[in-house]
Amino acid sequence: MTDAIIGTSKQVVYIPFLKNHQFVGRRAELKFLDRHLVKAQDCQRLAVVGLGGIGKTQLVLRFAYSVAEQHPDTSVFWIPALSAEAFERAAEEIAQQLGIRSATNQSEDVKELVKRHLSRPSAGKWLLVVDNADDIEILEPSTRSDSLLRYLPESRLGVTIFTTRISSVAQRLARSDVLRLKTPTRDEAAELLEKAIVNAESLRDPTAVTNFLTELDHLPLAITQAAAFININEMSIPEYSRLLQSTDEDVVFLMSVEIRDSIRYEESSSAVATT
């Protein structure tokens, strides 16, 4: 995992992924986020909700980088909510980048340190992404008093975006300020495939491409993982589609392959089968 640190004397940015240069489309959604969270600032908590693999993390990743690049007076932070341990590790990284972890406060809860610092007006403007907030039991355990939600900072100068697959969690976290992410259009899916495929010859059969995208329901994660498999194995799109339609052990193998990259968590499964 690569940490991207962008900064000036006022801005601190902690994003645990590189910028995704294969990202395409989602113009309306990006405008929505920019309008509500940056320009109008008419909400301070917003949740992006949608199916697994539909592109929630990649949408918010692009938005986070655009805020970091276009608004040097705004700090950007990223916390994965995959587990309490992942939350804690991110808080530790953020504390280090902010310079608020010292020998005198080593015994203090780092999550409390980050919350207290960002809740002060002196912290300035900030955007906080809480990614993969799918399990409310991780964020707010019913059997424990130590809720992770209590460590989220609040400031009139700060905004928080959650990504989640669960509508009830989205409403619990952000009430009515929810962006429901839909499956990309055929054109957006085709543009993503064009960027992901190495051999352009594979794209010259429009019928094969259409069938391929339909088989994968236009889901971005499925498309990028399938394209990576095709690239590695030097297959054609029709060959991959035939494997998808197979009933033998080939399809079991194909759908279980996981291909890691620098824009996804090592802890999360990225197999097309999971999608």
C-alpha cells in the first residue's frame, strides 16, 4: 500500500492509495459531491452507498484527490472502516502527519488525539473519508461502549464522506444526505474497459465487447479485474466470455483469481467471484 502525501505549510493529506488514472465517468456524481461538500457546503456528513464493486471507493478517491489538488487550504484524510485495527492504524498515520503525536502524549488514545485536533477551528478546513463503513457492529458495537463513531471529529470547517454497501448504515451515518451510486452506463463501462485492456485488437469487435460488459453487469471492479486477467494471460475478450459461460472447473478458477493493485486494500477480497 502506498501513502500519497501532498502538502503545503497549511495542508496535510493522507490518502493510502495512488491516484487512479484509469478512473472514468461519474461526472454527475463528482459534481454532486463538489457542489454539496465544497461549494455550497450545505451538509457536513454524506454517505455514498451502492453495490460491492460498483465503484464507491474509486469515486471518492478521485474526489479526495481533486480536493487536495484544487483546494490547498483544505486537508484531506482517509480512514478505512474494515476493522477497528485498520481504523486505529489510519488514526496513527494521521496523527504523525499532523505532528500531534509526541513523547508527552504517547499514552493517550491516538483516535482521541486526532478527533480533538480536527474538531478545533485552528485545524482549518478538512475532508475526512471513512471508507467501507459496511458493518455497524465495527463502527458502533452493541456489546462494547468503545464506539468508533465517537472518535469522528466534528467542525463547521470539516466534512466527512462515508462509503458503504448498506442503505440502513448510510442513513444511520448521514441521515438524508446520501448519494446512491448506480451501475455505470454502457459508454462509461466501455471507456473503462478501453483504458484497462492492453491489446487494442480485443476491442475491435463491438458485439463481443457489448456481450462482455453485459456478462459483467457493467460493474467497474469486475471489468478491471477481468481486464487484468485477460492482459496477464494474453486472452481475447471472446475467450474470457466463453469461460464465464462455461460450466466446468475453468469458470471456478477464473472467478476465484484475485489480482492486487495499488488502489485497493490488501485486506479486502477483490475476486470477480466476490463481486
